Amino acid sequence: KKYDNSLYRSPLNDFQRSEGRELVPTPWNSALALITEGLTLEDCATRCSLSLDCRAFNYETRPSITCKHLQWVGDGSNAEVKRNVNCDLYEKKVYVRKCIVGKGEDYRGKVFTTRSGHTCQQWWSKFPHDHRWTPTGDNGLELNYCRNPDGDRIGPWCYTTDPERRYESCHIPHCKDEVCITCNGEDYRGQVDHTVSGRECQRWDQQYPQQHIYQPEKYPDKSLDDNYCRNPDASPVPWCYTTDQEVERESCEISKCTVAPKKRHRSSYTTNCFRSRGEDYRGRINETTSGIPCQRWDAQYPHEHPFYPNTYECKGLEENYCRNPDGSEAPWCFTSVPEMRTALCLQIKRCADDIEAEGAVPPAGPQCAFHKLYSGTVVFIFSIVQVVKSENVT
């Protein structure tokens, strides 16, 4: 089913943002920059998208709001990327990414050799191979770079400078294959920006058409860049909010790594205590703070859940040991009590070096421990756990 996202698609989706950066043209190119005062960010992006001469823009907020359209991106000798805390740089994705989406018809990168190593023929040249293509301002047939002007299923290609080889495809990876994922892809930092069904992703720094909690400034360690697929909530695979008003979020199609990831050094895991939130805890505590046995991770009774050990192979979901596969506040488990879905394992202590590193003081006396249900509903309090146990619920 086709969907129309034109009402909800942001013009910023065409751009890759570099926060606190500006693209400074060389002195002999500075006169070519088009400067406009007072435009909104989206108006600045829209004008750049519609201009054949604009490949990037600086959006400066101080001392005044300034939109500066540029004819280059920061990959050559025409301009230099510099730090500027009052400015963000936006570059058109098609000029900066090194992978293709779909057939790569919009690819505007600078690869100029074919899959087998032949140098590409200039598009304006008819030698050694005559052809029907003529470079124009909008078809991207620039110099001798690989392009796909006819929508060939092989992807970007070019005529070669070898008289014996008329044309050949170029070795440019699909974005879904350029960066593969290990485990459930929480560390994925690639550039896929469409879902498995082909829907375009919504930018993480915007709240329409989908409102959400994953604002980049609140989750700086999750790399919620532009509208690229990410996995900030420990889902089975990377995903994104969509620009389709009827579909809130969807998984993304990204290749799994065929080579097993290097096993982390044993010293990075802990067994007798936990650091930070306990995501690296690999000890054998298998009951909750109040002594209720944990449910096995490979079981779906008494509680059904999505944390299958083979899906989350990097999370150490062995037997029924307390773990933290979703970035909660501490190691936890599903309980063996049907009336109680999850509970924390607070009898596992914080590691001494972790407490010292944070400058934290261990709290004295009884603590209240909160933990969310996986569905996002509020929780059980430690005192309730004690009541449940005292009533001989097993």
C-alpha cells in the first residue's frame, strides 16, 4: 500500500546535521554563498532542497538568525568545516553518504571506478563510448562519477575508459548492508532512514506526526541523529518513528553481521557487584530483593515477554539469573509469581569503584525500589514485594 507523507514530511529529512559546526568557504568562493536573514530552519531547508545550486546550509542563531546556502559539502577543497557553537551545518544526504537507498537513483557521491576497477568515462565525453546522456543541472551527471540516470536495477554505473568494456556497475553498498548490526543493534550508527515497509523515518528531534519521548538532547548516548534508524529502548532490532500518521513506529531492515562480534574481555563484566545500571552484570543471583525466584529467560510462563536469549545474545540471558537487557536502573528479572511481572535484584551491590567514580554515597537504611513493567505501566514498590512474600505467595 502506497502512502502519502507529503503533509508530515519535514524538509530537514533531506539533510544530515552537524551540531555546533559551520562550513566556511575558501576566500575565493565566499561570494557564492547566498545569505538570507530571519528564515525559520525549515524554510531555510526547503529553499535549499529546491535549489540546484544548494548542497548544504549553515543555520546560525546568534548574533542573528542567518540562513547561508552553500554550493558544496564538507568533503573537498572548496570549504572547510569549523566549530561554531552558534551554528549548525546541514548537508544534503545524497552528497555525503557513501551508500545507496533503493536503486541509488539519487546517489551523488564521488566514486568513479567500477566494480572491477575500471576508471569511469566523463559523462560529457563521447569517447571511447558514444552514448545518449547529456549532463544537466538536475540529473547529477557530474564529471565521471558513478550514477544511475536510467534507474537500472544494478544501481549506479558508468561508461568506462576501456574501449573493450562499454559500461559496468560500481561497487557502492546499500545503506542496509554498509553497517551491519550485532546482537539487537543498540550500537547501530548507520544511515538507514526508511523502515522495512519503505516508510520514511521521522526525525528524532521533531514531534510530528508522532509525539515521543526520545529527544536527542535527553538521550545523548543513543546517537539519535537526524531520522536514522536507532534502538534507544532495547527493542529486538533498530527502528524509527514514521512520517506516516497511521503508523507510529516500525522496524528497519538492516543486515546482521555474518562474522560473530568479538567477545568482550571478561574483566568488563562483573559477577559479585554491578557498575552503572548493571547491564554488564553476569553473576548468578537468581531471585528478587525479597527472595522470590526469577523466571527463566527462555520461558514464557508465568510471564510472556520479548527477551528471547537468541534475540538478545549479547545480554547474557542465561537460565534465570538477574540481568538488565533494557537499560533499566539495575539488574532485574521476571518473577515466578504470576501476580508480579518484574522486580529488581537490589541485593546485588554497586561496585565500590563505580560508587567512587560517581562520587556517590551509598544510601543508608531501607530503600524503595521502583521498576517498570515492560509494557510501560507503573510498578511495584519494595514494600509491596515484602507483603507478597509474607502472604506466602510462591
